[in-house]
Amino acid sequence: MMDRDSQTLNDRIGKHGFTMIELLVAMAMAGIVLAAVVALYSGLTRSYTTETARAAAQQDIRGAMMLMVGDIRMAGLDPTGQTNAGFKRTAGTDISFTADLDYSGGIDVDGESIRYFLNGRQLRQEDGDDALNDSVDSSEILLDNVTAFTFTYLDANEAPLTADPSAPAIVVITLTVQEPAGRQGFVTRSLTKQIRIRNA
């Protein structure tokens, strides 16, 4: 009778339960699926971080370039002929200029004296009276993580001005930024714009 009960119990366990090998196989398969999900999630997160950095770098560089292009295009505006408006500094990484934007006959309001320059890895903007000197104290950061920034000055025929770039007809701006992108390292974006000076 004992053997019969024991055998019936063994038959029941074999038919309704799992063996140790079946449990190990199921756990191994679950582990493989979980590892695949984690790898996929990690890859998507890296991709998202990189694309976010790319978009931010592109947006930042375009915004800075748009601001500089608009300001530099108006350099030298002197409708009354009394302000001697124009370029005051034309260096490779430093430009300053004036424009009589309010037609008052003087360079007397903010936005009429502007300077853009590179300080370390920061593109900076200065406005007002301080824009015409070498001060950095009153300048504002326009763009961070700048790895390359140059102004090139051309005449009306697009020939480089080397002897006297103080009255260019065209200014070419080249700007490169490098934004951190998590594990992918860095994302680099470059932009070049050619500006015809309206008041040259």
C-alpha cells in the first residue's frame, strides 16, 4: 500500500509540476529576453542623448549666427553722415562696429555699438560704449563650447582683404561648436555665413 501511494504521488508531481531542469531553462530564457530588452533600452537612450545634443548644438549655432548676421549686416549705417559709423575692429576672432540705427545723428543707444569676440571657448557679445574697447567684464556669453570661430574680410569682388580690412564689403563668419553627448563623446556642428554689408 505504501508503494502504491508513493507511486501515485510521484506520478502526480511529474504530471503537474516542473522539474529543476525546466525551471533552469525557463530562467535562462527569461534572462536572455531581459538582457535583450536592457541592451535595446540602453541603445535607444544613447541614441536619444546624441540626437538631443545634435539638435541643441544646431539650434545654438543657428541662433548665434542669425544674431551676428543681422547686426553685422547693418554695420556702418550713417543716414545723417555725422556719426562716422562703421567697423572699428576687424580681427580674425574679434569684430566691433557702430551703426546709427535710430537715425539720431549719434551713436548713443544700446545696439549701436556692438562687439563679437572669442574668449577661450566662449563666443561673447558686448553692447554699448564697452564694445569699442578691449573689456570683457560687461560682455555676455552668446555661445559656449566653441572650438573654431573666424571672421574673413572680403572686398566687393570677394577677394580677401589683407592690407586694410577696416572697410570690408563682405564678412564671412565660420563657427564650430562641440557639445557633450554622453557616452558618444561629443557632437560637432559647423556653420559658415557670408554677409554683404549694406552700408559698405
